[in-house]
Amino acid sequence: MSLLQQGEIPADSSAGLPVHSHHVLCHNAVQMSEDVSRLAKEAKPPLVWFGIGASAVDDIGYTAAATLRSLYAILLEQGIRLIFFEVSDEVYAQNVRG
């Protein structure tokens, strides 16, 4: 089952900036990546930003981090900026590249 149902744009979004709050990022990063990629391709009007709320994420594993980096690159190629918000200080410190 898709984390974002067919044709569904998250409720807390505005034109050009869908926002998705995700608490199962680590376990379902591949599925989320596929869903976000699909939404980005189908969005009308075209997206400029895509935001992911990560307040409930307490860890991002190696595979999930690699998947998110890949998603970032895919969206960037489409002119879409991927942003994460409400990231805990601990998760940020573990995943920031210096």
C-alpha cells in the first residue's frame, strides 16, 4: 500500500509546496521516495518545493539516508527543492554533511 494514496496531495500544502509529515521514514524510505517522485511528476501546477516534516523521526538508517539523497537529486533535476523541517537536533547532527 502506498504511503500517499493515488492522487492524494497532503492536506497541509499550498500551491507549489506540498508538505508531508512522516513518522515512518526509516522503515519506508523507499516507498516514500517512490510516492514523492510520483507526486512531483503529476503535480499541477508544477512543484517548486517539497517539504517533509520529521518531528517524529528519531533515527535515519544508512539505507534510508541513501534513499533520501537519491530523492533529493531526482527532485533537484526537476527543479524541485526538497526540504526537511522539524528535524531533531540529534537526527540533524547524525546526518549533516560537513
